Amino acid sequence: MTTVEESTMDESALERHFEATIAADNRLEPRDWLPEGYRKTMIRQIAQHAHSEIIGMQPEGNWITRAPSLRRKAVLLAKVQDEAGHGLYLYSAAETLGADRADLTDRLINGRQKYSSIFNYPTLTFADVGVVGWLVDGAAICNQVPLCRSSYGPYARAMVRICKEESFHQRQGYELLMTMMRGTDAQRDMVQDAVNRWWWPSLMMFGPPDADSPNTAQSMAWKVKRHTNDELRQRFVDMSVPQAEALGVTFPDPDLRWNAERGHHDFGEIDWAEFKQVLKGNGPCNAERVAHRRAAQDDGAWVREAASAHAAKNAGRIGA
Ligand code: BYC
């Protein structure tokens, strides 16, 4: 979409306006002219992000009916519902770029668009609910706070609200784990076991190492991303170590130690072969997650048809 002023500008002037907006750290808005590559990148990232929020409802949703108390059930229900809301803001942001939401859903359920690798792992015990809140939402916050300054306005603004809600999510997870750690030996073992299973996949959430990340350089130049994958991963490791100590759990990494010279924690090699397998669709729950989303889409077809018929009838009445 172009404004009246823009329609009188030639392409190079539009390009200069785009570059100047980024250089000045201002936001690009739906009315602005955008280079095709930028538009494609934003749709790709926002759609993947939206899909992650929606698919991300499944691992924790799995525990709503089995939460151990009414309070835990209410908290979990609210959290999972928030994730649905995040997906909706993000699909709306993608629509401002010209994407069609039905088409995005189609691409998700046909495996043509990705969602975060993390949601392809199972939640085996209730401690997983706490660990997902602590580590997965913690990693998400670490990744998403800088995205509040992303150059595309609707995405950046969606991130502000999402991050506020994610911080509640992270605290509910940590509080749940603190409670379990004050419980029985069996409960403490359950927490440690969940931490052991989720630690490495959480580190994979930040994406491939910088040297193998095809999109980072361009996304940094466009200020879509503000930090590289490895920078954010390191930040997450550094912030998680003291939290684990306070909780009384360890991470399953014998190479994890403070490096005074670097002022950061060193950590072991991530299993990138596993990451690639999960991205290819071969993780422990990929098939189940997509099948569940496809079934929800099929089951909801009659609702969409009824809503469209109702809207058409109303439009006819207004027209008459
Ligand atoms: N999983 O060049 P790269 C949540 C893909 S939901 C899957 O580094 P980029 C929550 C990447 O897309 C949080 N795919 O890419 C919800 C690219 O593929 P394509 C979700 C991954 O974009 C419910 C290729 O690998 N957060 O918090 O520069 C309950 C090469 O990577 C992953 C977001 O979506 C991965 N882990 O950087 C609880 C954050 N990593 O498209 C919690 C927004 C990489 O070229 N996204 N890939 O085929 C981002 O910040 C960036 O897109 C990434 C990747 C850092 C993820």
C-alpha cells in the first residue's frame, strides 16, 4: 500500500525513505513502501512466530485436565489462553503485510512453514509445565524483548504486550517449580528430570549458530533482529545459571562453567544434528502436533462457514 506522497515518488526515492527510516531507528508501518525482501522476511518470521504460539498451546494444554489443584488449573488455563492471544496478534501483524491468514494456516498444516522446534518435545509430568514456563518462556522473553525494538511497527508493538504476558508465564513456571522443590524427594526428582530433558532443546530455540544462520546478517541490517542467535543464547545461559542454583537443580552439561576472562558461562556443544532432525519433521512429537492442529482446523470448518454465511447475509441486508 502506498500513500499519496509515495505514489509520486520513484522507486529509488522510496528505497531511500525505507533506508533512512531504518537508519533513524524509526518504525516502518503498513502504509510505507517496503522492499519485497523485507516484506518476505517479516512475513516468514511473524508467521513462524504465530504458528509457534498456536502449536505451543498443545504441550501445556495436555495438562489442563490433570492439573493437581483448582488454582494450578486456573493458572494454566489462563497461560495457554494467552498463547492463543499471542498467535492472534501475530497473525494480524502478518496480515498488515499482505499475508492471508487462511493461507498461513494452510502452510502450517501442510508443513510448508516452520514453528519453533521446542514444541516437538513431549510434556511427560506436571513438572514439565513448570519447566516450560521457566526455561521455554524464559528463552522466549530473552529472544523477544529485543524484538520490541524491531523495525516493523506492528510486530514491535505486538511484542510489547506479548513480553509482559510472557513474564507472568515465566514466573508461574518458576513458582510452580519452587513449590515442587519444597515438596517430597519424588517431586524434586521429577523437577530435575524435566530440567534434564528441556535444557538442550531450550538452547536450540535461539536458532542455529551464527556461522550457520542464513538470515541473521540481513535481518540485523534491517534491524528486524537486534542481536544474533549466539548472543541471545549466551545471555539466556548466563541468566539461567543463578536461577537454577536458587531452585536447587543442575543443568545436564558437564562443560557448563563460569569463564572469568569472557565474563560469561562456557557451555557444551549443542546437538545440531538433533535440531536439524526436528526441523525436518522428525522430532518426537512433530507428527502429533501437526495432526492435532489439522484436526482442529477441520473440526472448525463449520464455524467458519457459518460465520461467513452470517457476514454475507448481514452485508446483503446493509446493501439492501
Ligand atoms: N525452530 O537464519 P536463521 C513461545 C529456522 S513461542 C524452528 O537463524 P532467523 C511460547 C529459521 O526460521 C516463541 N525453526 O533464522 C509459546 C530459518 O528457516 P527458514 C517463538 C528454526 O529467522 C507457547 C532457519 O532455521 N519465538 O514463546 O534469522 C508456549 C535458519 O535460521 C529455529 C519466535 O518465533 C527453531 N528454534 O532466526 C510457551 C521468535 N531456529 O525460514 C512459549 C521470533 C531457526 O529460512 N523469531 N529456525 O526456512 C526469531 O527471533 C527468529 O526467527 C529466530 C531464527 C531466532 C527463531
